[in-house]
Amino acid sequence: MKQTRGLRWGLAAAAMAPAWAWAADTDWTAAPHRWQLNMGQGATSTARIAYESHMIVFGICVAIGIIVFGAMAYAMFKFRKSKGAVAAQFTHNTKAEIVWTTIPVLILIGLAWPATHNLIRMYDTRNAEMTVKVTGYQWMWKYEYLGEGVEYTSRLARRSDDLRQSGGIIRADQDPNYLLEVDHPLVLPVGTKVRFVVTADDVIHAWWVPALGWKQDAIPGIVNEAWASVDQPGIYRGQCAELCGKDHGFMPVVVKAVPKEQFAQWLAAEKAKNAPPAPAAEPAAAPAPTQPEQPAATAATTPAPAPTPAG
Ligand SMILES: [Cu+2]
């Protein structure tokens, strides 16, 4: 009997192996974990104040629960029929009604006060150090670093896309970040107040990274605002949170938070990439004084036309 139980546990552990592999392989910072019961603490001050508000309300609810159910249990036990208790016959008691109306009102005011204060803090996008415009498309995100001339789209990573279209059952060890990985993550500096302006180009999407502590609707024709200052470098994952069409489940969000200096280097490199087609590794075209009017991409694939020395 003992042996079979041991075997059963062994099999269960073996069945869970991919799950542990998932937990070990993923680089996801502040990720939810198996059997997590409480909400996550997140990675920004917004997430933290949401968590703290949640814990305060939770504590108050537990206290109320203990008092109410404790009083009920006490009354049922102490004044039970077998002990000869006789029910009182009164129906109304003004004093009791005032008390049980006033106390909940005071509790609600006590909760609304800090909650309102926190909401105001969460929506205050003033004094941001940089702005990122997020645009939702069916089914990808576009990120623009406003004023920097850097923009790119972020789509489901090829590996996840191939796996999902394979038609097979996907095991966790095949892709630890299955459907939560993109080709180009949104790169942000840590410790920097970043303002987001969020919109969409086709249908309503919602940009959501739980660790940032908020989600914001992306609505065509409307610009919504939000902000985040990520505390720690890491990879933070999220998803589109508004049913936006058949591939709604395949447009994840990945934020890569890096130290400020690293971000500055990355941004400089991106700017260089987006810069107008300077002598971008085109040895043949080097001496040409005037570039033909062609986009950089075509210029790179087709060899430069016969050098016409315009001298
Ligand atoms: Cu969407």
C-alpha cells in the first residue's frame, strides 16, 4: 500500500516536471506562480499601492467576517433551544438600526479616502521623463518613443506562432514563454517615469502588463493615458486584454526594463538604425554623391545602378 502511494507520488512528480521546468526556464520577472493565492505585488509604485489597498481592504473584510460570524456562532451556541432559550418578541430597535447603519458608512468612508488618494496618484501623468505611444493593431502593437524618432512593431514571437499553428498539443518545455513572447519587446529604463499614450488603429484593444499595476484600453480615435516607473530591471509579460478578433490571444506584450545607461545605448542604436540611409554598409555606393530616390530597404537588396559619376 505504502509502495503504491510512493509510486503515485512519483508519477505525480514526474507529471509536474514540465511545470517545474517552466518555472525554472522562464525569464519572466514578477511572474505569477503555481498555486499563487494572492494578487502579485508588481514592479511599480502603482502596482504597490494597488496591492497595499487590496491588503487593507482584505484585512478589514477578514475582521468584519470574524466579528459577524463569531457573533452568530456565539449566539447560536449560547442561546440554543436545548438550553431553554426563548426568543425575544420585539421587532424594531431604533438604536440598533442607527448603529448598524452608521458603522458600515464610516467603514466605507474610511476605505474610500485612501482609495481615492491612490487613484489620483495612479492617473497623475505629469512630470513624466519620456513618452511612449502604444497603438494596438489586429494583431500586434506599435511602440513609438515620442520625440526620439524611434518606433517599431511588436508581434508574437515566431517560435510561439509556429507552435500554435502546428496543431499539436504544446508542452510547457517546448516554449517556456508560449504565447507570451514577442519579436521586439518594449524597452524601458528603470526608475524613470514613463508616460504612455494608448490608442488603436482598427478595433478596441487593451494594453496590459499586470506587473505595472494597470491596464489601459486602446480605442481608435481616442488617446488614453497611463504611466509607469519600473523599479527593477527584468522582463515583464502581459497580453491584450480586450477581445479584439480571432487572434486576440496572440498579441502579447513584453516589457524589457533595463538600467538607464543601457537604455540610452539601446535608444542610440535604434536611432542609428532608423537614421536616413547614410552609407549603410554599401561599399559600392560609397562614392556616389547623390542617392537615387529609393527607400533604404530596396536600395539594400538591389545593387546600386551603374555608378554615374555626376562630376
Ligand atoms: Cu487586441
